Amino acid sequence: MVSEWTIPSALADFHDIENALVGRRAAVFLDYDGTLTPIVDTPEQAVLSDEMRAVVRRLGDSCVTAIVSGRTRKDVQAHVRLDNLFYAGTHGFEIIGPEGSGIHHEVGQEFLPAMEELHQRLLRAVGNTPGLLLETKGYSLAVHYRLVQESAVARVESVVDELMPDYPTLRKTHGKKVFEIRPRFDWNKGKAVQWILEALDLDHADVVPFYLGDDTTDEDAFEAVDGRGFGILVADEPRPTAARYRLEDDAEVARFLHCLVRVLHEPT
């Protein structure tokens, strides 16, 4: 158990980040839920504020900017509503760029039938559990239990675990108050970040990639930018992470992005 922060604040040490950008370009990757928005009880409550949308728009005008989310690509696009960004939905299984960018990439279509069959079986087995939300995302299935009574969570998980052996091509992962079923396939947010960098010819020493995220699913992306850029964990309590810096919440994320936009607009 980590009892105190072992990584510095990205705001307090912003001068180091600013120095790293001298003579170099930035590429920024942002998680959505819990990073650009606060943590809320249900996915539909995670609404992007006008201030956050404005600063992300400016960031997208300043450098390559991508939203990398566990939500479907269409869902996160509908929430963000900015056409100058790249979007990697369902943990990067579906990627698309702005019109004219030529970026469109999908992996894992062969897993969709098994995912839908499991979804239907879970609906029948635990779909009536008070507070439970089964969110199908095509390439993944989220079992949200934030609003489920603690005494019922164990039963929900046991049902999931009993069904999983019937689907050897799928795997269960853990997030914030959610069990997520994903393809047993070597693809994640980190792979998506790397793919975008390579597709846009940004995988070079003169590019500094940033990744901001709050969940355990973002750790792959922190590792992907480690050593050449900045992974920034958004969390109000310490925990083990591959991120280099931290921010406390979405309000600090907005402050950080404002600082980053300012630096990117300054003449070098």
C-alpha cells in the first residue's frame, strides 16, 4: 500500500516539462472519464465542461491531440464534439482521425460474436441486480457495479467468473468499480498510442508524447511514453504507477492543459 506520493505534481514541476519541449513538438493523449471529467456514478453523467472543451480544442489546434478511452469511439466523439482530434475508442481497438487525416484503424472484429453472446448471458443471469449496469461497447463489455450494494458485488463477480471459461478468447480486467471483458489480444491503450505515433510519423526524438489518465487501464499507455515523454496520473490518492507525474483531478488537468497550450503557442 502506497501511503504517500512518490511522484511529483505536473503543475509544481511544470518548468521541467517546459524545458523538455524546447525545440521539440508535443503529441498529447488524453483519457476521458476521470481525466477530462470527474468520476461520476454512471457513464452518461460524465459531461465535458465548456472550459475543458475549449482548452482541448486549443490543444488540438496546437499539436496532435487524441482522446484514448474505454468508451466506444462514437460515444466519446459524441461527448467531446471536437473535429480536430484523433479518437481511440474501446481501449484503442477503434481509431479514427480528423477528416482528411487518412487515419482509420480497427482490430479485433473476430471477437465481437463471443462478446455479444456473453453480454446476453450476463443480462439473463445478473441483469436485474439493483444498480448494476452492463454496458456493451462492441469490442468490450463493462460490468459497472459502483451503484450495487456491496453485499451483492461478490455474487455478480462470481457469475462473471463462472462464465469466463466458456470464452477462452476473452479476458476479465479490473477498473474503477467495473469489471471489463476484453478480447484476449495483445492490444491496449499503450499499443494504440504507439500506433498513432507511428502512423503520423511522430515516433521520433523531436516529439514529446504526453499521456494523461486516471485508471489502471491507462498504465499500458504510461509505459508506452515512458523514457521519451510524460505519463501523468490523475488521482487524489497515491498508488503504484508507471506515470512520471501526477495531477489531482480534472480541475488540475484543465490548469495543466492551459499551461501546455501557452507553451506551445510561445515562439521558440
